[in-house]
Amino acid sequence: MRYRELGRTGWCVSEVSFGAWAIGGSWGEVDDGQSMEALHAAVDAGVNFIDTADVYGMGRSEKLVARLKRERKDEIRVATKAGRRLSPHTADGYNRENLTTFVEDSLRNLEMETLDLVQLHCPPVEVYYRPEVFGALDGLIASGKIRHYGVSVQKVEEALKAIEYPNVQTVQIIFNCFRHRPAGLLFEEARRRGVGILARVPLASGMLTGKLSAASGFPADDHRSFNRSGEKFDVGETFSGVDYDAALEAVEELRAAVPGGVTMTQFALRWILMFDAVTCAIPGGKRAAQVRENCAASGLPPLSDEAMAAVRRVYDGRLREAVHQRW
């Protein structure tokens, strides 16, 4: 496992880390025993950074991460997120009182005295234009409840606005072979300001594993079933916002660029790591075998210029028009 600096936090984190959405819920049936095996496999492979959220299983994911920290002596940095428990999910809900409550709940779930990193969880765009929200986060640092804060965003424009606030340490954004736009101005500005980039949905909800087909089915409680058109949250979170059939065609074209001895999953993750502005990719995994496959991407050699060009051709030819300006 290789490691990269996370913004200005002073931490070096595993460039393939662990996204804990799937072990909380919204990805079909999940077994806590299997989830713990997956978490332990991640740490065994060198992962020292885990991304979760209070809303993943309404505390379930955070509590599993707390259990992992009890069972391991390794230093593990934990990022969690706050805000999506609001109902209705409005900009006005991102106030000092609510944010404090969310942080205190996460402190209990994670069994921590101070949260390592708290991220606003894809708030309404108006939030980024309210300095008092970031002032509330500064207050939580001053009170010792959190060490650092960042944002999880849907759109590049939101990220660019967020990093104008001097204490925003990280931006979490969808970046993968299907979503290239962050690699432009955002990555340039993040480097200039010393902001860490967490690449989420790195496998496009499993599409970039190359294991899905037209015949694949998903349980009713899997967002790949119930959020195809953005019924519950932003459609970009499901298959990166790409039409399912179009995504399958893009994957088939990408296969030709995958080197021998490398899985499609590892190729997709290694592509992300070719961008030095990225601190880490945060793929999920409900089973230990998935996690080991993901982590092995860190040890691969750089992709060739030809492979990088092939990904760009697929994006430009099949996907850009549908996704580039949307997010």
C-alpha cells in the first residue's frame, strides 16, 4: 500500500482507502460479520483511512467502524459526514445547533472523544454561500469535538466555492473513468490550496468492476434498483449518473485497455491514482475478497499513456455529453 498526504492535516493516508456506505445499507442485504471481515481485510492490506457517515444505516456503519478500532491497535483515521439526516434536507438545517447534535451523535457511535474529519454531506448549494455554517464548524474545532472538516459535494462548482473557506481541508467528489471533470480546474485549485481530494464512487456503483451485465438484478433495498432516476438522492451517486446500457457499452470498450493480469476493478482504481491531486480513492466492499482486490490496485505500476488515452476516448466518445457539464 502506498500513502499520500491528506491536504494540510499532516496525515498520510492509504491511497486506496475504505468507503463504508455499503456496510451500513442501501446496497442490498448486509451481514455485520462479513462487514467486520471486510474491515479487517482492509487494515491488513494497509488501509488506515475509512470514510463513513451518520446516515449509513443510521449509525450502523459508524458503530462497525468503532468496533474495528476496538479490535485493532493500528492507527486508523476516520472521516464521517453530517447533514443528510435532516428532514427536510434544507440549507437552513445546516446550523450550529444541528451540526453540533450530529457531531455528538457520531462521537457516541464511533466511540471517539474527538472526530478526525467531519464532512458536510452533499448539502444544498446555498450552504456554500453561508459563512456562518463554516463558522459553526470552526467552533466545533475550538471546542475539541472535531479536528478537521471538509465537504462532500455533487458538483465541481460547489467544491470550488467550498475551498474558498480557509479551514476546508478536504473535498470528496465523484471521480472515476466515467466522470472526468474534477481533473480540470478543481484539481488545479486543490493543489494550489493544499486541499485533499477523496475520490468517491470510484467504481461507478460496481459498473467499473466489469462484473455487471444486462441480466444483472439488484434487491429492492439496493440504490442501484431504487435510485436509477434519482428518486431518493442525486442520480449521479448511482452508476455515476450514466445510463445503465450506455455504461455497459463503455465498459466493454474499456476492457481492451486493461493490462494482462489486472482486473477491471484494479484498472479503474489505478486510473484514479494516476492523478496526483487525488489523495485516495474510497471504494466500498462488503466482503474481504473485494477489499483485497481493491487494495491491490495501489501496488500496480503506472498505466501506460496508451491506456490513459483509451479511457479518454471512451469518455469523450460515449459519456462526456451526458455527464461533463451536469456535475
